[in-house]
Amino acid sequence: MAFELREGIFAIDEMRNVSIKIGKVIEEAEEWAEEMGPTPKPGIIELRKWDMKLLERYEPFYAPVQDFCNLCTMGPCDLSQNKKGACGIDLKTAKARLVTIACCIGAASHGGHARHLLDHLIEELGEDYPIDLGGNVNVEAPIIRTVVGIRPRTLGDLREAMEWAERELMRVLHATHIGNEESYLDYESKAMHISMVDHVVMEIADIAQIVAYNMPKAEPNVPLTDTGFGIVDKNKPVIVVVGHNVLYSKPILDYLEEMGRLDDFEIAGLCCTAHDMTRVSGGRAKIFGPISYQLRVIRSGIPDVMISDEQCIRADLLQACKAMGIPLIATSDAAARGLPDASDWPVEKIVNALVSGELPGVFLPVPEKVGQVAPLVAEAIFKKHGGNRKYRFFANDEELWNEINKCTQCMSCVFTCPHNLRIDQGMAHAQKTKDLSKLAKLEEQCIACGKCEQACPKNIKIINVIMASNFDRLYNKKGKMRVGRGPIQDTEIRNVGQPIVMGQIPGVIAAVGCVNYPDEAKSLREILEEFVKRRYIVVTSGCHAMTLGMITDEEGQTLYEKTPGDFDAGGLANVGSCVANSHIAGAAIKIANIFAMRPLRGNYAEIADYVLNRVGAVGFSWGPYSHKAAAIATGFNRLGVPVVVGPHGAKYRRAYLGKYFKKEKWWVYDIKTRSKVPIEPAPDALLVAVETKEEAIVQLARLCIRPNDTSLGRQIKLTHYLELSQKYLGKLPDDWHLFVRSEADLPLKMKDELLHILESEYGWKIDWDKKKILEGPIRKYDAGFNPTIVEEVYEKYAGEKPPQ
Amino acid sequence: MAERKRVEVPEGVKKKEVSGVPESFPFEISPMFEGERVRKGDMYVELGGPSQPGFELVIALPKDQVEDMKVTLIGPDLDEMEEGKAYPYAMIYYVAGDQVDNDLEPVIERRNHDFQNYIEGYMHLNQRYDIWIRISKGAIKKGLKSLTEIALATMFLFKNELPFIEKIEAVYITDKELVEKLLNEMAMPIYEERDARVEQLHDEDVEEFYSCTLCQSFAPTNVCVISPDRPSLCGAITWFDGRAAARVDPEGPNRAVPKGECIDPIGGEYTGVNEFAKEESGGEYDRIKLHSFFEYPHTSCGCFEVIGFYMPEVDGIGWVHRGYPDPAPNGLTFSTMAGQTGGGKQVVGFLGIGIAYFRSKKFIQADGGWYRVVWMPKELKERVLKYIPEDMRDKIATEEDAKTIEELKEFLKKVNHPVVTGVVRPVDGKKITEGWKEEEEEKVEEVVEEKAEEAAPAEAAQPAAQPVQQPMMPMQPVQMPAIPQIQMPQIQLPAAGQQPGIKLIIKDAKIIIDKVIIRGKEEKKGGK
Amino acid sequence: MAVKKEDKFPVARRYQIADVQVSREATAVKPQVVVNLIKKAKHPVLITGGQLLKDEKLVEIAVKFYEKGIPIIATGGSSKPLIEKGVKPQSVVFTLHQVTQFLLDEEWKGFDGKGNYDLVLFMGFLPYYLSRMLSALKHFSKITTVALEEFYQPHAKFSFTNLTANKDMYYSMLEEIVNNL
């Protein structure tokens, strides 16, 4: 047979010895019919315009930690007072660059985790393993759909999103090289961009693990799991897992289940791997607590073997374990800890080396082997001491007092402690009165970072002293946490639509993040309880979720035991580990799709614009500390969701704070009336750090207000804002009048009083017969108000260019 | 019509009268107490509830018969009650105002529940004659002394929220005899009268409908039109509620929609409604037929309680409620179908409604109403069973009767459902569908037989839509997906060397090759 | 009790040993210097923080400042105890974070509309939170900042020295300021 080979259509007479491989056969109906939006798989530039709109209103604020830069050999450079360094960069831009780097690190962490998981799961289960999150979740991957523009049906489909994400990380990180950006606004745009990527990779990771490991799929009634320091039975061998990647903890559960020996061991986790372990095991594994519990757990001798993977783990983990005779198995190439690679060793050899003490630890990136080695080692180690060394920070009281008596109150510890805890006063009090209560109180806030011990000239084991002083309370800080449920159901979102517009649900508070709380841990519960009581929807994840599982009230119950796990008024839903935060952003995106049928596909700016103007949700990180948290928060910001952080969050260096007095910045286009309209400054910040829990509560209520609230919605939001301000700040807030559009917005029981104040203090004109406001509000209320700040969105729905 | 009269206080009964809102109340009032539950152990007293009679009633009276902000308590007050016990309880409110009429009474009455729950330490459950109140010990400790304080606080909130109430007066009764007497002689007849009115009030009887654009906050083009025969799809607003809201704020999200002329009495289309819809939806659509599934259907925002879907295979309509997790016979779940509609767009083939619409006499009457309904989940069907005409009750399938289209077809044939032979629309007796046609035999049979002659192991015919699981190799028996394009002449694929006798004949296929890689002389790929 | 020159004056130890910057650290000052600064300022203001909720004495001092005519911006919930004692803060709901953002804007007219503040005193904050705000003001504005805290604040223009070991001295230094205004 002869044929010419050229492009185009041609005829074949005959084919010999031809094999035809058809890659994919799909029904026409399966192809996603939704039209592609303007920005699928966006690069740095595609969404820059949206970023600039946000940055115009929410001006970046920089609080430098360092005022110099030493990243290149032309330095170190003094950038103080906003001077320029050798490369020409000024202080503001240098800070913006640092912020971008931090967000890159955060995105890379989740991305590395996602890639690792995805590749492994595809290898194990195949490319075609379907993504099915249950009958009530139709929009399975809202973030991927919106950002990447694909609808993943199988694990293999997630690869496309992953590859795009990895590409973006390269581009953004590249821009932080010396001699790139000149504009701090453009760095912020890149930071937002890579943080949006962060949300995508988190979604990839969580969806993949939910379907592959059969974790709860958007179920409100998930089991409760034991959480806290005192949860393990000290008469059993204890396996402790710390880190974020369930790939290494799950095999242990699998192995023990296979052997029928799950009940002979205690398996508990620290940080997100604990979350995911409990999601996999239906609550059978336990949670010691968040990252601040690492040293507490290790120094108390509880673990018989320690398995670490990646992120947020102590960089002196090996040292700490060695000191206690606890063998360590490191499993992630991100943290090999200088240990020998035992991947190819037979299980017996590994076990012997660890149990005999020949090696303090091994690097073992092979999940199945970890699954076998861990229990064997734990059991052998346990036999050696029979449970004797568990829950003891000191061998006896004498040792404890020896340490205390060494203290000279030099205060070196105080000046290095992140919270400036008055350890000196605690020690002095104990020395004088033999009363440990002041030291005990420190435990409530101590994050067990160990800086104090490093600074102490007498090498006092300060952490042990603090923990031992509060031992009874610490031991009893245990409760139940609801296992992570994964996504929010589409039907749950539909369910809350009507109550929100009818003013029965004031808003959504998402308490996420790390444990660097400025206050005792129970302050977190106090803050959230205020909102649960007031019928807000409260969502939580990560270390916050775990902390809530450890704070009990007088009846010995945690907030989970008193609150349903539904995404509904007065509910407390735990989505799971940190990668599950993607479901919170996903829920906001789904609102746009479910109620307004805004197309998601490759349509990020329109969706973020919708969320900014309509969805009354606020992120809340009372104790953020990591780069991941920075990326997660910035990712929420790009989506139009404000975030309130605790005071340590000021050390992220950058905030997004709008100025209510700059009236020209607070405007929207109204599609309905075809005009440009001035609006109230709501929300007036995208990232703000509060100092106290009182301030946090008021800011959270305040930042739930949105321009497109209905009257009833605005009324209920103002009711809570005003009530909380009176309760915690002592009076009505200074800016409440800005949020009043009509008399229907006024809280019912205060209506008369408020109308009087509007008239007397703010000079508004009131019709007292009809109790109506005639003059004064920034704008009137119109139910059909259809706001947007994106010109393209305006054009799309109005059919013409926006007014000037 | 039951008469509206002030309550006559019998001789010699204990009476307490208080007027005017006090400086402050001995309790907090805030929506945050809405979900507050008072448990038996915490309660001071119970009022009404399962063991004692009780009712709440709002009646409209002429202005001169109402003393504003006055409460009369007949019977023992809180300080005379014994802790832990239950007492009878009646709350009667007289309301007056230029815009107040009897239709507004139930709307105002329902707010009693909401407002009283805002009071700290006071729990109000249910409504009408089912009311169940508990007052907590904490409330008494905080200084609550008298039920008159509760009444005044409630009336204060009423006036703030509903400014068309110009005067309001309360009569609270805790005297058993009087409560029972008034329940039977006054309250029950009024409740029955109201139910009858709702039952008997139809679209034709009123001059205007009411709109709701609250959801435009999330779905900018959605406009709900609420008529006596069509309540809101979110379940929150009836025609009466709309009327009250429009009275409160005529320029607000609930407005009067003058009907205008009736263009289509069966489908429910009115000129006034059309104009309004065009205006409020920003021109997104300009016609609505209130009681039609297929033509200009009513839009929804996304909060509908139930979704209707059309199954062309059976020419019938199915309904699924939110919360039913399994797929309907069409293979789609509530969430998937819901994703096809909503957002304030008119989408034919799916319709979001509220459960209350099942009660309506005009339930999708343009399309045959219940006679076109073929499937609903058992839970939903039981809930609305009494509204289904008796002759259709056994003909509507549930998941117990059918889970797939095939099973549904079987079932419908078996019970001889109207869709099989053609639906006759009850409202006018018109036959609106043709019934099922004879199915065309698929030509698949022939093709398979042809292949069976030529290929050794023949496979049974599969519907053309099956995706191929494995890459096709000449050595394995294969299924060819139906490729419709007719471009190519016949091609014969000779079998590979080792396997005997399998020939693949590709007829009428268009093959598009993404890449052709020509390797050295090792393999002959289509060359000489 | 005024701090006399001869008294053993504590060393200005930074609240956090690692909060180091190239630019000059705050001048540790005694109460009289602060008094002079306030008297010379055109539009001074005292910003109070959340620690007032834990320390009654600081509330008393703040009230005295107010009574001597220094306006107060109350953040962190410090407004509650102040209002109970009759103070009318210029702002209660904005966080220090937001107030600092406003201060950095030269066009801001202050909460009282009289123009931006030229001397800002800080009292009653978490040290690490305040330090960041002072850093922002140091590098991006010309406002004179004075930290009246227990911990020495390196990034203010002027600050009390480190008084953590001697709370009484701290209180008496604060008293000295208000008494001499």
C-alpha cells in the first residue's frame, strides 16, 4: 500500500499489522458542556487586574520585622525608613517580596504533599479511579473547576491541575529572585496568585485522599474521637505519628487491623496526620493535639516509637526522641533528619537496629514497611519499660525542685519567649512559697517551643518544669473532637440560602489555623461559643479543630459534643486537616454557582467578585504561625473573603487594611440600575490582626457585613455587631451608622433609640410619624441591587460598558 | 365568619392591668436566644404544653376598640405559681391600624413565636393551640416577676417590626376555665375559618399577587411571584405573608404585583405579572406561567425544597426533595439536577418548587397536574399523600417500585398510568399527551449478526454508548463504539500473525490521527 | 515618687532579644521627657490596648491622661473599663492595626477631624504586637511615637526602659507623667 504522508484528510486502502490504541472514549454527555470562562489555568498576569482592584481598596500595610536585607552578596543592606538597597529594592517592596516567598513556601508544602499523595494513589488505584463525593455533592471540585477550568472525574484528571500548579510555583518563585519586581503591588498580586494555587493543590490533596481512603464524604454525623494529652492507655505500647501525610500513618492502621491487633496498641497523632488518620479509621485512632504538643508528648515519655513525616514538626525531633530513648522513623524526603536510609533493609533488621538502640532512628520512605516496623518496635520498647516511663516529666519531685531552685530570675527566658511569659515570676513564687500554681498557669499558654531552655544560662529544663507543674490539668485536658467530614454538601448550602436572606443566619465564621494563641487555649472556645450561640455557622479545621476537642466545660463536654456537625445555623463543622480548608473556600464558590448559576469554569474573577460582594463569611486564625497559614489566608483574600488573625499574625508583616474615610474607594457598579454607586465599607479589611479575644469577637461580627445584604440579613448582622460591641467594648461601635441603608436595617429592639442617635449625633433626617429615614445613608436599600467591581462582569450581564 | 370581639372578663376573676413599656426589662432581648432550650430541670413553670390547654391568637379590631400597649392578665401571675408545675395559658392580641385586616392576623400571629423566643429565659414552641412555653429559673432569678412584662416586651417588638400595627393590646389568661372556654368558643372557630379561607382562596379571587426578590441578594435575576395557588419555593412565604410584608414596606423586596389581564387561565399567565417579571429580572425573561412545567416556567434561586424533572422516556414528571441522597430513575441525584436550574434562569425540563405547592389545586395544571406525575421518593409521597387524588395514589412510583427507567416503565404500564395512554388534563378535560409510542427496534441486532458471521467470538449487542475499557488489539474481541460519520470507504484489517481467524471490518469510519511517528525500518506501519 | 538621676535605673533590654533592626533603637526616657514632649505636641493622643482589661492600674492612669486633656483611642477592648470610668474615647472599634494604617496616611484627619496626630503615646499592649506597629510607624512615617510600657520597645522613638523587674517603678513613672501634665 502506498500513501502520501501529509497533513489533512487522506484515504487508506488497506492497513496491515496495525494496532489501534484508543486513549479515551467518552460519551458526548460526559464532556463538560459549560463554556470556558476567560481565565482557565491563569498565569501571573491573567488575574492581575482583579488583584489590583482589591489592592486599591485594601491597601497593603507593612510592619517590618527586619529593616535590612541580606539575601545577596551585595548586602547586607540597610532599608530602614524605606531606603533602597544595593539592588534598588525599597523596604516596602522587600517586605512584599518576603510575603510572596512565604506564600510560595506554603503553596509548595501543600503542593508537595498533594503531588506525593496523588502519584502514590494513582499507582495504587489507577488513573481511572473515580471521584465521587456522595450523592449530595454535585460540584466535586469547586476550586479546580473555577481556577483550572476542568471537571475532574478520576484521579488521573487531577494531574492536569497538579501540573498547572507546579508550573505556577516556578513562575512566582522565580519572580522573587533579586532584580525582579519593582512594585510592591505586583508582588502582592503574585502572592495572591500563588496562594490561589495553594487552594487548588489543597483541594487536589483532600479530594484524592477522601475518595482513595474512603474518608467521610461531606457527612455531618461523623464519629467523635478522643483528643488530648491524657487519652492513651499507658498500659499499652503507644505509636505516635506527627506531621501531615496520612500515607505513612494509614499503613500502620491497615497492618494492625490485618493482624487483628488494633486493640493491643494505642495509635495517636499530632497535627494534620492525626486528623487524617482519624478520618480514615472512623475515629479509632486518637489525637494528642496540635503541634504545640510535640515536646509535651515526647518529654513525658509516652511514645514507644515516633513516626514523623513533613511540615510543622520540630527540627530537633531526633534530638528530643534520643534524649528519651524513643526510636524515630522519619519518612519524608523533606525531613530525612540525617538518618540512614533503611528503604531496602528487611523489616527485621530495621526493628533490631531501633530496639537495640544501635540507631536512634531511620529514614524509611516506604509506607508498607513503616506499617510493620512501627508496631513491632513499639511493642519491643514497651516491654523494656512496661509503661513505667509514661506521663512523667521528672523521675520524682526532688528532680523537679532541683530545677526550680536553679533559677536566678535573670529573665533571659522571658525575653525570648514568644509570649513573654513571666517564667521568672513563676519560678520565684515557687521558690518562695513552694506553690506551683503560677508556673502551672503558664502551661495554659505555653506552646512548648523550647526557646526558654536555649536562653537559660543555668540550662534549666523549663518546659518540663512548666508541664509538671500543671500535670493534673494537662492530663485532664482531653475531650472529643468530631472527625473531619470533608466538603460541605451542595444541599446543605441550598438549605441555608433562605435563612440567610431572611436574616436567620448572620454569617459564617471559619476558625482555622495554628496554635500560637495569644491567650489561654480556652479563649478559642469562648470566642466561637459566642457565635455558635448566636446562630452563626461555625466551621473549623486543623490545629484549631483539635484545640476545640480538648477544651471541656464544667460538664466535661467539648463544644463538639454540644453542637451538631452540620453546616447550618449554630452548627460546628470540622472539615478536617489543613488541606481540607479548600472545602471552606469551595463552599463560598459553590454559593455563586448554586444560587446565581454563575458559571465556574475558568471564571475566577467573576466568582471572587461575587463572593466579595455577597458572601458574609470571615476566616479566623487565632494563633497562626506557619507559611501555609499565610498562603491559605492570602488565598481566601483573593477570593474575596476577609481573615482576622490573632496578634502574632502581625508578624506576617503584611495586612490588607482599607480606610473607611477614603470615600472614593468604596464604590461598586450596580448592574440593575446601570450606575456607579457609593457603598458602605463592608468588609473594610481583608487581613487584620486583633489583640484580644474581645476585639476578635467584635471584628468577626463586623466583617460579616456585605454590600448585598437583604434588609433582614443586615438587620441581624447589625443586631449582633451592636450587641457584641456594647458587651465587649462598652458602647455602640463608632461606625455602625455607615451600615444603615434604611430603617429596616435597624435592630428591632433598639429601633427608636438608634433613630434618635442617627438624628442627634449624625444629623440624619427622620420622619417620626412613619419611623422612616429620609436622609443620611450612603445609599438606599434595593433588593435587586446587583453589585460588581469588575468591568467585564458588568458588561457580561448588562450588555454594555460600565459607566465612568 | 367568626366574629371578632374583645374578650369579656367574667365576674370575680383575678385581673391585673398594666400599661406602657417600662424603662427596662428584667431580661435580655436578642435573636441570639432564639435557639434557647429550657430543660425540665431548669424550668420554673410550664405554660400550655402537652398537659395543659393553651393557645395564641391575634385578632384585628377597629382602632377605637384597642388600648395601645396595655396588657390585662386574667388568672394567677408568675409569683403565684408553684415551681415545676404546668399551667394553662392563652395569649390574645388585639391589633388595629388602617392597613390591618383579617388576612394579616395569621401572619402577625406567627411572629409571636419568633419574638417571644428572643426573650432570654423564655422558650416558645409550636403555634396556635399547640403552644408550649417554659420559663427558666434563671429568668426568675434575674428579676422576671410578671407575665405582663413578657406581654409588653412582645408588643414592643411587634410594633417595631410591623409599623402598620398602629395599636396593640394584649390579654393573657392563666385561668383554666376561661382558657378552655375561649379556646373552644373563640380560637378554634377562627383557626378553622382561616384554614378554610386559605383552602378556598384562589388566584382568581384576588386582585394582586406578591413578589419576593429577597434572593436577588444571591441570584440577581430571580423573581418569585407568590399567588394564593402558588406559595414560595423556599417554603417561607405564602400569599398572606407577602401581603403583610408589602404593607410593611411597599418599596421593599415584597411588593404587590397587580395581576393585570389574564392571558392564560390554565397556565396562569397575567399581563401584570409578565411586566413585573421583565422589570425585576432585569430583562432576563418577560413571561411566566405560574402553573406550567414546560412553558415559561417560574424561575428559582436555588433554595427550592423539591425539584421536578421531566423523563422523556416515559413522558412523565418526577419529583425529588432536597435531602434525598440517591439517584432518581433518570440516574441523577437532587444535587446534580438542582445544578441544572436555579440562578434565576428559566430552564425547561427542571422546576424548583416548595413542598406547599403540592397542596395547590392548580399544581402544574397546565401539564396535567398529578396525572403527569410518575415518580417521587416514598418519604415525600407520604408527606403529601392526602393531596394526591385518590385515583393516582397507587399509580405514582416510589423508589420501592422503580429505581431505573426500565423498572419505571414496567411499573407505569402495570398500573396503567395516564402517561402511558395519554394524559387528560383534569382542569379542562383536554388530552395533552399522546401516550407512549411503539418503540423503534434498534438496528443493533442486524449489525451484531453480521459481525457474528465474520468474527469468531461474537459479543452480545451492547447499547452503542458503552465506553471501551481496553485499548483495542487485533487479538481480542472488541466492541466498536458507534461512530456516526460516513466518510470512508470500507477498510479491512487483517489479523495479526498468531491468533487465527479474527477479522475486523471497519465500516463507515472516520479516523483522526493526532500524531504519526515514522520509525526506522523495524516496523512496517502502513507502509509497503 | 520621681525617678531621680541617681536611682539605679534599669537597662533598656528589648522585650524580645531577637527583634533587632539596623535603624536606631528607641531612646529610653524618664517621665519628665515625656511630659515635655506632650506639652510641645500640637495634636497628641494616647492609644490604649487590651492589657487594660487585665490591669486596673493602667485604666486609672489612662483616665488621668484623659482628665488632663489627652484624647484616647481605645483598642483591644480597653474601651470598656475606660467608659465605665467616664472616658469618651475617640474610637473604640478599630484595632491598633487599623489605627496604625490610618496614622500612616498623611491625609488622615484623625478621628476628631483636627488633622493627623503628631505625638502618639502607647500604653497597655502585648509587646510583640505593639512592636510591629511601632516598626511600621518608624519606617513609613514621621510621627513621634512614645511607648509607655513595662517592656522596652526598641522601635518607638521614645520608650520607657525595661521595667519588668520592678512594676512599682513602672506605675510611679506613669503617675509622674500624668501628675506633671
